[in-house]
Amino acid sequence: MTITSQLVKIQEDIHCHPELGFQEKRTASIVADYLQKLGLEVRTGIGGTGVLGILRGGLPGPVVAMRTDMDALPITEETNLPYASKQKASQEGREVGVMHACGHDFHTTWLLGVADVLSRLKGQLPGTVLFIAQPAEEWGDGANEMIKDGVFRDIKPQALFAFHVEDSAKVGYLKYTPGYSGANCDGFILTVKSKGCHGAHPSACVDPIVVGSQIVVALQVMISREIDVHNDTAITVGSFHSGSASNIVPQSAELRATIRSYGDDERQAIKVKVERLIKNVCGASGAEYDLDYYFGTIALYNNPDLLKEILPTGERILGGKQFLSQEPPSMGGEDFSYFAKIAPAVMLSVGVVPKEVTETSVHSPTFVADQAAVPLGVELMSAIIADYLNGHKKK
């Protein structure tokens, strides 16, 4: 069996048996077993279900890392693939379908393939490669949990690399973003309070729906008038629940929002502004409130110098500059950002859209990826790591 056919079978198996965040015991076992059979030093149970494989090359050189994420999403698959997931799981007390709708089956397979290729070159490899398989990227906690649990306690990389499937590009194309490429994922839960009253006599109490509506509008005004236009920021109140009848002013209104920005200074400044706005709008209406403002996953920063260094490898493997394109920053979240705080890091987006498909979308029950991307992704990352090690080997 060729390495490609073996890896495709693994990808299909992982896709068929997805697991939610911090529940990736089966997937972690597949990763650990595969790396052990390659002769790597393997550590398991890091940050829950995380796995670390260590490949020590035969020549002195730097330490680098490749990272993958193993978790799936609570989505019922609708792809009709022969290896489509039929898995179910319990989440927040209800049964949900489970699906690799964000390509983590590909990410994990790429890591195993790269470990296989580089282990065959072990004797000529100048340095050490860490293979990190993390849990719970979709929760935004897995990377940080591995770091807190000491994944780098005795060996630390000087550069880290990762891939993500790209749902807007065909196989053979690569997208990249220098600098910030993923956003801070913060938010708040706000409860506006009232004693409640009859809808025919609204002056008898504070109307939490009106107050909440004023806050929703005021947040958008704040974005356009108080935030520098060069600092991309988005605030979306995606949940607004209140009331049970048309003739009752309810006792509360609950608003839930996501707040996206880049950089720590910006997220701190936005928090101050949002808290001030809510306090003043509620104060003007005489409304009491409870506000839970939280910081989530930090923004992902692709090191521009490291990116510039590895792009020629991408051009060589893919066949020219025309197959690579620079993209604007995304407002999505990605917890590879925590690893990028440890050392310079780069995440690249690998095209996976099948030839016969016009469009596909991650986090969708119909998301599909072209298996032709499996060997190409392995070749590309193997070359990136090998070129980096050879370019930084000890003289």
C-alpha cells in the first residue's frame, strides 16, 4: 500500500468517526499509534487528549513544530459520502450529530503524512520536529490547555507551522495572510432588568426591550464613530431574547454578542467602550443590568518574516507564484494563535474544493473536500519544514 492510499484510508476513518472537543480519545489513539510506529517519541494526554510526537533528526539543528487539530463539530452530516459520519454525541443535554465540517480530518492526516515522510529522512534531517495534535480547537481552548499542561516544558520550537483547509480554492492553490490573519473572539452576555408591567401602561416600568434595542443600535454607532477606521472591529448581537406576550412588558431582556478585533490593545479598549456604553444607556433609562464581558481566543498573528521565508517553497511545490495568493485578514477565530505566542508561526490555507463542486463551506453539513489535497498537503508541509531546517542548520 502506498503512503497516499494509506493516508486516504486514515482520513476516511477519522472523518467517519468524528469526536467533539476534549473527547477525541479515538482520534488521539490513531495519532499516537501511527507516530509510535514511525519510531517517534510520543507523549499523550496533554491538555486532555493532546498528543506530542518528537522526531529527532540525525544532524544538529533547530526545533520546529507542526500542529494539527483533531476535534469535530456538532453538525449532522449531509454529504452522502460513502464514509460520511453517522456519529451522535451529547452536548448540553441534547443529542447532536458530529461531523468533520472544518477539515480537521484533513489537518490530522496531513500531520501523520508529514511525520511519515520526514521520519524516512531522519538521518539527513538537521534538527528536531515536534508534531502537535491538539484537542478542542472549535472550543478555542485546546491549544492553551496543552501549553498550560507543559507541552513545551522541556523542548520548545523556534518556529511553528500549520495548515487549514481553504473552502474557496481548488486543490493546488494556497492562500496566506501576513500579520493578523484571525481575530480576537470576545463577547458579552447582557441582561437588562425590569420589574415588568402591563403593555397598556408602559410608563409603570422600565421596558428592557427598548433599552436592549437602544444598546444594539448604539454599539453600531460606536463602531463607526469611536473606533479608528483602520482598526477592523465587528460587534454582532446575534441573540436577543425577551418577553412572552404582546401585552406584557417583560422583566428582562438577554442580549448575547460576539466582538471581533485584532491585537490586545484594541480588545482592551473596546471592552472599556462597551462597558461605558451599556452603563450609560441603562442609566439613562433607569434600568438595572448584569453584564458578563469575556475574553475568548486571541487573534492569530502570522509572522511576516517567517511567511516570507517559506513562500518560495510553496511556489516550488505548487508550480509557480500564480498558485499562491495573499488574502485579507479574517474575522474568524483560530486558537493556533496561542502557539504563535510561543514562537514565530505561520498558518497557510490549502485549497480543497473538489473539481466538480462549484462551492462548499466549512461549518456546513454539506462541506466536502477533495482527497487529492491529501498527498499535496503532505508534500508541501514536508518541504516547508525540510527547507526551513536546512536553511537554519548549525554550520
